[in-house]
Amino acid sequence: MIPVNQPLLDGREREYLIECIDSGWISSEGPFVARFEAEFASRVGRRHGIAVCNGTSALDAAVAALDIASGDEVIMPTFTIISCIGQVIRCGATPVLVDSDPVTWNMDVSEVEAKVTSRTKAIIVVHIYGLPVDIDPLLEIAARYGLKVIEDAAEMLGQEYRGRPCGSFGDLSTFSFYPNKHITTGEGGMIVTDSDALAERCRSLRNLCFQADRRFVHEELGWNLRMTNLQAALGLAQLERLDEVVVRKRMMGARYDALLADIPGISLPCPATDFARNIYWVYGLVLDDDLPFEAEEAMRRLAERKIGSRPFFWCMHEQPAFRRRGMFAGETYPVAERMARRGFYIPSGVALTESQIDQVTTAVREILHA
Ligand SMILES: Cc1ncc(COP(=O)(O)O)c(C=O)c1O
């Protein structure tokens, strides 16, 4: 089986992990955590990094840190992972969804301003699959209406928007280090910000809102979202090789582009816009409408040929968990709905070899026109 994703752990990961074991520092108190936070923040051009246990909790803490609460509205894409919406719903705020752009597969920025009301508190910007969101117009809207911005850059570490690093744009920006990401800590995440106050608040929320002077007296309810020293050791070693990862990802994308270009019936990722070159976090395909089957069938056929694949996101407004609560009734977002049904991605990990890419493309050709 060619896996859809496989991490590379052949840098200094082993050395740093042995250091943790030899020193006995394995919890979140260990020295790798602060080192990883500092190096990571500096890599994305930020003053503060707050390491957490995964990308979902990074988003949860970001929403909480901005005091988003019942009565507030938060604008976000419908085509995204459920992690973006969880804390918005749990805290009683209202998610306001926007459709996707059919070319970049990101949120359609031109729809955002019309969704702003007097209750809008924030925009959650999510960079999806390989190209960043066209963020300058969004920042301009946010500034004009006094909105906060959370930038979910989980899939976009190492990517740039008009030469500025992804992760450098939101009041708070978040990352994930799940093994399919550009760098991995097994499970893990990071919040970055330039604001001292927001950094302090995220640190407190991460650590159960313990207080320095009266530890077990809580003014606020937090979580335990701490990252361990073992995870941070991995993260630091991975970060040292990020440039190499970016090069490998773009080489993978270019090879797929060349080998898949002449196959009728599929749309490939947009290679570049005027604000960024695709980084191919994953290499997605969208089936044309004239093919008589959807992504599920394509993935089944690929699995028969021992090629791993994953479906695209399923839209937030079509989630049974929210529909059951009566949310998003009657709302439709046609571009995102089509992508969810006709989109999937093929093996895209950093460990993928050229000959595996060749095998995958041969299989894609066979299954589309079998
Ligand atoms: C855009 C995006 N945000 C958030 C997450 C959640 O991260 P985690 O799996 O670390 O909780 C992911 C992915 O896995 C993601 O792709």
C-alpha cells in the first residue's frame, strides 16, 4: 500500500528524544518546550509561541482567548475541518459560513464583507490544501469593522503569502503537528501571536488557569492542553528540516502536475496565484461533472490498486451533528458541496518517492477511465 501520508523522522529526532530520556525531562516542564516555542515563533515571524497538545485545541484556546461568547458571530469557511467550529459552537457563538473559491479551494473572500453584521466578532481564516487564502482583503475588512482574526495555518507551515509567512497574520494563528503535517510531533499544535496579553492568556488557558500565587484557586476555567518535552524534542528536530520539506513538497506537486496534466476528467490543484505558489500540503483532485461517479468510488478503486487516498472535507453546514440541532437549515454553498463530493487527495507525504508518484499516477489514469 502506498500510504496517503508518511512522516520523515531521520534528522535529529532520535538524538533529542534520547536527551529527554537521559535527562528525565519528559513532561511539559522540560527545556525543549520553550526552545521549540521560541524557534517556531521566530520561523513564522512572531513574538510568542504557545505549544499545545494538538491543532484542534490550539483553535479552541484561540477562540476562548479572544472572549468569543454567546451572541457573537464568527465568519468562517464551510469547507474546513470541524476543529475550526467546535469552540465557537460550544461557547454559544454563531458560526456564519462562506462558500469556497473554485480555483484556490479556499474561502471565497469576496463573500465575506456581505456577511458582517453588528454582532460579528471575528473571522477564522483557514488556508486549505496548498494555497493560502487571499488574506490582505480580509485583513482590510477586519480592520474596517474592528474584527479579530484567527488564522488557521495548520496546513501551511513554510508557505508564504506575498512573501510573508503564513502564521504571521491573525491576532492569533494556529498550527497542527499531526503526522500528516509539514512537521510532526505525533500529536501537537502551536498558537502564535505578537500580543503579550493574548500570549499570556493562551498560556493560562493551556494550563488550567492555575494562578502563580494561589495555584488551586481559579478565576477562570481552562484546559490542560500542554505539550510534553518529548513532543517538543521531535518538533525542534523536525523544524530544523522545514526548508527541505517545502522543497520536497513542491517537487512532488510539480511531478504530479506533469504526469496528470493530460488525463481528462479531473481538475488539479491551482499551481500558483499572484500571491503564492502552491506548497501542496496534500495533492487534491476534483472529478469533473461528466464522470459518472464521485470521490468515494474513485477512492475505492484506488484502494483496490493499493493506493491510499482521503476524501476532501465535508462541509460544516452538512454535518449531521449540526443539522440535528437545527443549525444551517436551508443554507447551501454549491462550490464547497461539489468539492466535498467530487474531491479527494492522493499520496502526498514528505517520504513519497518519485517511483511511488509514478505508480499513483498510473493508477489514477486507470481508475478514471476503467
Ligand atoms: C486546517 C486544519 N485545522 C486544524 C486541524 C486540526 O489539527 P489536529 O489534528 O492537530 O487537532 C487540521 C488537521 O488535522 C487542519 O487541517
